[in-house]
Amino acid sequence: MKLPDLPDGARAVVEGVVSSHPLIDATALRRLEELGFLEGEPLTVLRRGPGGVEPIAVQIGDTQFALRMLEAQCIAVRLV
């Protein structure tokens, strides 16, 4: 399951970060991992932007991030 598939308020665990679009390269994937999107890390989907699409606000650890849809599609998760 990908991060954007989760509803607001959902809790999940990161299963991995994989490219899902040609515009997402190894540098972008590494950046997501450096931000804390690592396998086994718990996260919570907080809310979505206007229209319920993007950005997607996520909390991982004590930090909140707003991700574009292209970035969010790269984060594989499983519900907890």
C-alpha cells in the first residue's frame, strides 16, 4: 500500500521507499530516507491540502512534513 492510499488519521509503518515516477530519482529517494522515512518507522497521516489531494501532511517521529503526491507515492506503508 502507498502512503496516499491511507485516510486522514491513519497510523502506519514505513515498509520502504521506492521510485514510482520518472521525475523521482535516487537523490529524491535518499532525501526522503534522510527525513526519516525508513523501514519500520511509524507514521500518522494528519491531513490533506485543499481538495483533499495534496500536500499530504504526515507526522513521523516528532516531525511533521508536507509531501507532494509524487513524493508520497514513493512511500510504501502497512497499517498498524
